[in-house]
Amino acid sequence: MPLKIVTVPKSKNLYMRGTIAGQSIFESTGTANKRIAEEIRRKREAELWNETVYGKRAVITFAEAVTAYLDDKPRSPATHKYLLRLLKHFGERRLTEISQASLKGAYAAILQDGEEANPATKKRAVRTPLQAILEFGAIQGWCDRPAFAPISIQSKPKKFLRPDEATQLVAHAAPHLQPLFVFLIGTGCRLSEALDLEWSDVDLWGARAVVWQKQGNQRHIDMPPCVIDWLKRIEWREGHVFRPVTQTRKGSVIGERYHNSARQYGGQIKNGWAGACRRAGLPGRLREWIPAGQTSLQSCFVPDFTPHDLRHTWASWHYCVHRDLLRLQTDGAWSNINTVTIYAKLMPEAYKDQIERWWRDGPCVGNAA
């Protein structure tokens, strides 16, 4: 019995009803327009017959696979963003038609620089989410497992600060950022972990704090004396430990917390970080541009270092002092020992005494920038 368009009480949309190869079908067309509903019916009937003859893998589209993938379990906002871009490009294309050539076409259609884009960008924004959909489809039996050519990403040297540079950075930071910088250098926490930290998870007496990783796992971190000292300088003892401070004509306004991006992107301390690096004499470049619709030239300092480099700093200091990769892996919560081996040769052993003194006494710059 072929599919027919039928009406359903209390529904403005038209439905398809019938039997194809012994399979009973009753589905909404999603529209009340008879002409569009009839087109949907013909397309759906053809898909069902193709599925009967050739199997389901012959008819599953990228859009259907994305829907099933997102329905399977919760996905991050970043995943939704990347998949939406892919969906606009691949749309109703069948999974079995997507190949290495399709991947190149996606680079050209989705990325601003096309195939000339940074390899890390190509991998993060296109290849990885596309491969995830195809892997999911392969598990369901809708397509073969993807076999894309590997993307070579050149490893960048890990940047780190020496004790005197760390002191200069803290000394030239805004007062409300100084405890944060000391905390990052003294514990090796990621910036996102620090900005989410609340006083209820801080034990100043026990020199211990609990932070939450992106995956939702908690980890306990030990805080050296310098961190304890600088945390005690913070005026408030409730809510988030590190908060933004805005200067107004009436004085300083303390926010409740830094912007919560669900750990999908950073930039919460971008200006304060750049200013501290510039005043501390750390390397960087001057970026100049003319904003759209304006004629005057704008400029800003772009430091070579990022806040995440304070984690690299802590890790290189940690190995210099303890000479123990397993302990570094555990204290820094890295899943793979190979990840931490790079830190074994960064900081010369001659800095050991300076590092121990820094972690004990802190940068000794007072509480003013």
C-alpha cells in the first residue's frame, strides 16, 4: 500500500500513512501545504524502497546522522557550533558519498582561508567533528569507517617564565589580577579551573583546593605558601574567589564572577593580561587595524605569552624542583605521561633555589600594581 497524505485531528500538519515492503509508516510531513507535503511523500517513499532494496546505509543522509548523533547524548556547545557549519555544507548528502575529496571541499566552504587554513583549525573545526559523525554512522551500520589522510600539526615550543619574569608579571598586573597570577604559577591550574573556583572549595588552613576539570572531574590541588598568602589578601570570602574589577568614576566595582563561557573559549582577562605583559617587558607585537566603518587607526599589544603559559611555567618549575615525571603527571592531572616529558628539559636546574623561594615567599611585590 503506497504512502498517502492524510489529515490528523488537532494537527495543522499533514501526515503520511501507508505500508512499504511490509513496514507500516505513519509520519508527519511537517507542513500543512499540500504541494510540499506531496513532494515530501514522494521523496520519503523512494527512500523507503531504496532502503528495502539496498539497505539503510544507502539512504541515511548527513543531516539524519547529525540528528541521531545529537540525540544520542548531550554534546558541548562547541560541538553544536561545528556541526551546524558542517550541516549547512553537507545537508542531505548521503553518508556513503562523503570521502577525502568531500573533506577538502568542506575546508573551502567552511573555513575563511579554505585549504590554506592553519592545520590545527582544519582539524578542530572540520575534520574532527566530521569524523565523529562518520564514526557514529559506522557504528550504526550506515557507512564505512572514515579513512581520512592525517593532518600534520607542528608542535609549538612550550613557553614558560623564569622566576624573575614571573615576579615582573605579577608586579605589573592590576591588583585584582595579582592573586590570580600567583595562584596559577603556584598550582598549575588551568585558567578556566581558577575562574570557576569558589571559596567553598578552598581550605586555606589545609593548603588545599578542589577544582573541576572540563570533563566534570574534580581534582585536589596543593597550594604552596605564596598562594595561601596572596589568597588571604582577597577581601571577600564567599562566592567565586577570582572576580573582575571595573573602574568607574565612583570607584571600583567588583563583579560576581568572570564571564562563564562553559569553557568553550577564553578571553576573560585578555586586556588585563596584555597590559601586564606589556608593562613587565615581556615579548609581543603591536597589532594595528582600522575598524569597519571608521577611518582612524587602532592598535593593541599582543603578547607572545598566554595565560595558559603559566601552567607550562608551573610544570617546568615542578620538574626542576622534584625531578619526578610521575609526580608531575599526577599533580598536573595529565592523562598521558608522554605529555609531561617535554617539561623535563625546559628549566635549567640552576633555578631550583629561586623557584623554591618563589613558591615559599611569593613574588614579594606588595599588593599594588
